[in-house]
Amino acid sequence: MKINKRQKQYGIGASIVLVIAAILWFGYFRNIAYTNDAYVQGNLIFVTPLQEGTIVKIHTDDTYLVQEGQVIAELDDTYAKIALNAAQENLANVVREVCQFYHNTFSLQSEIDVGIAQLIVSKQDWDHRIDVIDNGGVSLENLQHAEAALKSAFYQLKATESSFLREKALIQATSIRSNPMVKKAIDDLRDAVVRLYRCKIYAPNTGLVAQRNIQVGMFAKAGTPIMAVIPLDQIWVNANYKETQMNKMRIGQSVRLTADMYGFGVVYRGTIVGLPGGAGNIFSLLPPQNLSGNWIKIVQRLPVRVAIDPEQLKRRPLRIGMTMRATTNLKGEHGEFVPTNFDGPQYITKVLVNEEEGAFKMSDMIIASNIDPSLKPFENEPFFVNYTPFNFSLDQLFDPKVIIEKEIP
């Protein structure tokens, strides 16, 4: 069969096309993985009140930009202010009460010395009478009165010692500031300051407001979302590749991204920063049970996390949920398939750092203005009293050979 000139041209053209296709395949397409199943992801921060209350002010709305730390809503703070005043008064009263413990302790310590002196006198009176009772030097009634006085002095001393030890236990080994009652009152004051601070709701990050679902006058419950903030600098892309495309994919490979919003003319530079730990179907509400008899094999997709150049995001912002097209360059399989370090993204907000601002200064002022000036040495220095209780029993006191060796003050 004779091949005419036109057929030769067709054959040459087909050969050229095949060669070009082979070159393109082996030189380019073999080393790329493409998907149009990619979506913009980001952090959706739900703002929730930390305590319940009535919304009295709203300072922003959907689609508006807020800055980290900006007040975006306010709760009625009437009860919080009342609670703060009560906490201040309670701390003042507790400081005065602890000072009273110190004075009671000092007073009882002096009463113990007086009681020991009285006991010595009563003991001496009884000893003198018991020595002369047989000679008729004193009457039996006089001896009985001396015996009753000695018993009374003994039990009075024991009662004073018990009161002293009870008061001492309230302040022993603590300073006024470190006293548990004072510390509890300070913590109550801190709690009241925090509750007043939390009557204002602050933006946790800089971003766009979304899903505002509160109105002025509405009663907001603690932990119930009132709006969301989307930080525009915390954006990435989840490119859902088929599992058959994952063989050569590694962390660190470059990704070419385009968004439907901006068209093919705007190309984002991306980098693979994480490969998934499981296919998407395993995280579904009803994960597949592959042991069932009617199971059908389906090629699964895995979400590959792609970071985007921050400077490009500033110039061309993306929104969560937007569709993307991703083309990954598979050249260079030297990257890791599984991360080898624990360095991940850090998401931090500082809006709660200053919750207790002013609380300690306020407590210092209250303590300073309510502490007894004579007790200033004990404001920060622990109080210690080494006291040994009177160790004679009543029976021993009625032994004429027992002598209480203590001088009368």
C-alpha cells in the first residue's frame, strides 16, 4: 500500500506530538500533583463571656476589623462593683481581726505570768498552813480556804494557758500578710477584681468579626459564644489529594496555588508544612466499617496542609472556606514524610494577662491602712512563741516537798 504525502505529514505530526507529550510528561507532569479539591482553612475563634450577665454595649459587628485587646462588648458590672467593695471591706476587717489575735496573745501571755505568780502565792500559803496545822497554828477552816485558793489558782492558770495556746495557733509561724485568713481575703479581692475585669469582653486576636449573635439587653451565659473572630494572618490551605498522589509528597515541597476569587492570574506560593495522620473519612460521623460484606473500595483523599507566603496574604487576603487549586512540585524527595521535631504554630492571646492588674496594689493599700502600727514588725516577719505549759499536776502541788521555782514578777 502506497503512503501518500499527506499521510506522511500526519504521521510525522503525530510523532512530534507524542515526543513532545513524552518530554512534557517525563520532564514536568510526572513530577507534579494537581487537585482542585482544596479549601482555605484558618482559626475561627469563638468569643465567649467568662461569666454571665446582661449585654449593655456592643462595639463591633460582622465583617468589621477588631484589634487584639479591643473591647468588643460589655456586661452590666453593677454586681461586680458591689462584690469588689465587699471584698475590700472584708480584707480590712480580716487584717484588723488578725491584729486582734496578736494583742490577745500578748495579753494572755501576760495573764499566764500573773497566774503563775498567784499560783506561787497560793502554794506558799498552803505550805505554811500545812506545816502548822498539827500544832494548832491555823484553824482547819483557814487551811481549807488555802487549799481552795490553790486549786482555784491552778485551774485559772490552766484555763489561761488553754486560751493562750488557742490564740497563738491562729498566728504562730506566720506574718500578718502570710496569715491564712489574710491570704484568703486577698484571694477574694483578686477574684472580685477579675470578675469586674471580665465584665468587658475583649477581642482575643486581631481579625474580622463573624457570626455576631447577641443584642443589647440580651442575657449572656458564661461559655456561650456571642461572636467569632477570624485572624486573617492565621490562614492556610488544606489541599485534599488522593492517596494515589501521596507517594512522593514530602514536607517542604513547594505548592502553586490559585484562588477562584482572584483567578489564574494571581498565584500564591505555598509550602507543605504537614501531611495528615489519617484520611478524611476516618474522622466522619460514621466512619466506614471495612469488615462489612457490602464494602466498596473508594480511593480516599487526605488533607495536606499548605502554608502561604504571609506577604502575599497581606496583599491578597483569603477567606476561610474559599476554593483553591493546588499544584505540588514533587521533585526532591529529601523532605520528611513525618515531622521529626515538635515545633508547631503558636497561638497566643494576651487579653487575660492583665486580669489582676491593680489587685495586689489595692490589697497592699488596704493592709497598710488597717494594720496596727505597733504590729508593723510582724507585717512580714513570722511570729514565733516558744512556750512550755505549766507541767505540775494538782496532786503534785499538794505535796509539801514540791517547790515552784519561779520568781514572782
